[in-house]
Amino acid sequence: MKTTRCLFCRFAPAATPKSQPSSSRAFSSTPAASAKGKPAYPNVRAVDLGLVQQRVDSAARTFKPYTPREKQLLALKYTPAQVRAIEAAEASIDPKDVVTQGKIRRDTFALNYIDDLAKIQPLVDKPVRAPTADIDPGIRMRTEDEADSLAPEMPKIKSLGVKFESEDDDPHLQRLMQQTGMTKEAIRKIRCKNLVNHRVVNQTRMGKIQSMYYLTIAGNENGMLGIGEGKSGEDEDAIRQAQYAAIRNMKPIPRYENRTIFGEVEGKVGASVVQLSSRPPGFGNRCQHLIYEMARAAGISDLSARCPRSRNPMNIVKATYEALMKQRLPEDVARARGRKLVDVRKVYYQGLTS
């Protein structure tokens, strides 16, 4: 009979019905604890299979009692009391303890004899210069003559770059002299300056190849200027390539009164724009440090420059060189216009009429 309970009553019914087992399906596939039974297979121990006894028998066969010959050898090194102590110690060791407490290596790299490696064996171990024990009283350090006879001294190399005994042996310098027709003394007098250098990386199928890049200028400080680029894995090789390329690329720069440029010129490379202007005597080179070095190498002493746009060092150098080479000479302007060019200063100061 089903009992009911009033919602407003404080007393519980005298008897509560038994809960019916839920017929819903469990979510977990693991059976309940009450449903678990005994394992399908009983536990197997090594003792029951006789494996431990096999190992004990193997240890007993390995550690055999001393033979009469071995006892004679022990008597030659130890006293009778020490021999009896050794035999007592060997007899007190149970082969079962060796199996349960010790382990004998049977791998490929195991020693073919029993040793605790506590003593240095002079025929097997490497000699030690200053050990705490087992030191050879006759050990000594090798003399300088013995050390030199074993291995000769390695030559000291200052740098990894290729060095030549003299400039006559340098094939790069000889090739430069043949290409330019200049002597060694003239090449030494050329002013070279490394303006830009940075590390570059070339991505190949073998990986990233790192190199050093150099941008160099060369000038004789008397109207000749050139720029060169060099790239190599070593700094010295990259610098040499850039300097020799700059010397080969030297060209004459037009100069007004051997001190400044003609009028105003502009050069553009990439996003960099350089504007050069001529200035009166004594003005000096008031410009960026890169342009200053180029003007100094070319022999220009009065110059002003502006860089209104990008100031990338590499493009600034190339744009400056392009601007210096784009100058329009007065003779070319007069010839293009069909006019005659007269120097007014000579007429005024010297009274020339023709």
C-alpha cells in the first residue's frame, strides 16, 4: 500500500517503503566492487617456479671454494692468519645472499674478473699524476726535450685570413695593379674608408649562410672618388674586396676652384634623396658624416648637404656618389645653348677684354 504525507505535517510516517533497485544503465563500464570476483589466474611467484634456486645454484658455481693451487698463491702473499680470515669470510657468505643482495654483470661490457675497482691496476688503468694512494715512487714529469720530441709545437696563427710573405706574392694586388696601371706607392696613398658594414644571411637549401658586407670609398683627395662593395665569410676578405673594388671604380669628380661643386645637384637611390649645394670659401663641409667622408676623399672642402627623406646609410652613400657625378659643367651648358662662356672674375680683376 502506498503511503502519503501531508505537506504541512511535521511528523514522518511510521514506516517507509523499501527503495526499488534502479533499472537505469550505469555510465561506467567498470563493474561494481560487489560484482568483482577473484582473478582468473592466481599470482605466480619466482620461488614457486624454482627460478631463485637456479640463480643460487649459478652463484654457487661461480664462487667456488679455493683450490689447493689458489691456497698456495694466497700463502705467498698473505700470512697464515690472513689466509684463515679470508677462508672464514668466504665460508660465511651464503650464495643466496649473493643472489638477493648482489648482482653480477653478464652483459658484453662486463669484466672477465671479479674486482671492486678500489685499487689502481698499473697494467689496466691509466696512470694518475697525483693520486691519494697507490702512487708510483718513480713517477716524474716529462722534461721539455721529451715533450718536444713527442709532439712538435703548433705554429701560432694570428688570424684565419690568407697571409702572404710580401706584397709581391699577393695575386689580388698584382691583378689590381694590372687593371688600374697604378704602382704600389700610388695605391698606398689612396684614402680608403669603410662606411657601411653589417652581417647578411643567404637562405639556401643547406641552411642559412652568414657573410659580412662592407661598403667602402676610395679617393686620392684630389678629384678622384670611387665606391666598392665586398661580401665574404671573413671580415678581412670582405674589406679587401670592397677596397680593391672602390679603387678600380674611381672616377674624376668635377670641382669648382678645386674646393666645391658646381651649383646644386640632387641624387636619389631608393627612398633616399641627397641634395648637395656649393658654398663660398671657408664654409667647410657641413653635412652628414657619410657625405663628409666622401667629400674629404674627393678633395672637396666647402659643401653643404641635406637628406630630406630616408637616411639609409647604404643608399645615402650611393645617392651622394650619383649626385657628384651628375654635375653640369658651365662649358657644357654654354655649348648646349650656343653661347660663349666668359669668366667675369678674370675680366674684372685682370682687365681682360677678350
